[in-house]
Amino acid sequence: MAATSATSWRDGLRFAFGTLTVFPVQVTRWDREAARGGMLLAPLAGLAVGLCAGAVGALLVLAGASALVAAVAAVAVPAVLTRGLHLDGLADTADALGSGKPAEEALRIMKQSDIGPFGVITLVLVLLGQVAALAQAFGGSWQRGVLTAVVAAAVARLAMTLAAVRGVPAARPEGLGAAVAGVVPKAWASAATVVVMVAAAGAGALVGPADSLRALLAVVVAEAATDVLLRLCRRRFGGVTGDVFGCLAETAATTALVVLCIGG
């Protein structure tokens, strides 16, 4: 029994890293049980992405680069490590929501390969906001920059965990959204949220007491913001899609970054 459970968690970890990052991890199972473990462990994939982003930014600062250069690099790393899929989801969801069309037509707009004006504007503003927040963080110290990058990335994937709770339907019968929609029990999602909150506050304490409080608030405010967005997407589209998951992740990351730089 214990061996079976351990195997399931390993499959879930593979699912999380294999679907949410470009790390060379092979997804060995593509079923609801693996998806449940994968979405529950999604913040760990975010932790890995955030550490890579923070490390690159910190190395640039220590090498004498400006905080702005470090921030641009720290924003570029997650985009590369996710193949830009979350940013693509952000743009597609913005176009679908901005269209004002009924669910079926909005989903068709979301699925198109091109990006419309709402998507372009949203991408520009979000990326500018992320760079500005990280530039302020790295301008304070490389440690604060790393903390900011790591917390934002973990919170982004936690938003995916919370969007995959039971009771949230898929808007389409196919795709990643359908594969992971409703797989995470609500109690498990709540436990994951508490773990991320405690970990964020603890990591912030390594930098300073105020950073600990900001990190904790970043998790709370980011997930509150994405909960509002998730409700809107459910009302407009009838459920979630892979693009919606990407949009929620970028929204959570950006919100967390803004909170982390307030008063910093």
C-alpha cells in the first residue's frame, strides 16, 4: 500500500514537471490519479522555476549588472522554462474575455493561434509590471530579488492547484483543462495553500521580518485575485481550459510581485 502511494506521488511529480515546465521529465501516466498528484504538487514545479529565475537575476546583480537587467532576465527565465505557454494562455483568455461573445464563440476565439488587441495589451502591461516589481526587488538586494522571484513562481502554480479543485468543470471535453479539471479534493487544495503560505513566510523571514509579512500577504492577495478571475471564467466559458490555467498563473504571479514590492 505504501509502495503504491509512493509510486502515485512520483507519477504526480512527473506530471507536474512534465506538463508545467520544459525540464526533461517524462510523464509516465496521463490519468486522473496522476493529474491529481501533479496539480497538487504544481507549486514544487513553480519553486524550481522561481529558483532558476532568481539565481539568474542574482548572478547578474553580483556581476555588476543593473537591477533592471536582472529583472528582465528573471522574467524571461520562467517564460523559457514554460515554453511561453502561460503567457500565451494569458493573451488568449484576455482576448476571449474582452470579446464579450457568448461562451461557444469566446472559446473559439481563445483557441485561435493569433493574438488580438486585448491579448497584446494585457501581455505588455503584465510583463512591464513584472519587470518593474522585480527591478525594485533586485534593487533592494539580490536576496530580496531571489525571494520575490521564488514566491511569485510558487504562487502562480498554487493558483493552478486551486483551479483544479473538485466542482470546477472543464469548458471543453479535450485538452489539458479537461485532463486536470476537478481532480484535486478541496481539503488537499487548502492544505497546499497553507504549506505555501508557511513556506513563503519562512523564506521571507530569512531576508527580514517585513519581507516575511509581505510574502505571506502576497500568497493571500494573489489567490484572492485569481479566485475572482476563476469565477469570471467559469461564468463566461462554463469552466476552465488550459489557457485559463495559464492566465490564472500569470495573474497570480503578477499580483504577488506587486504585493511583494509594496513598502519594500
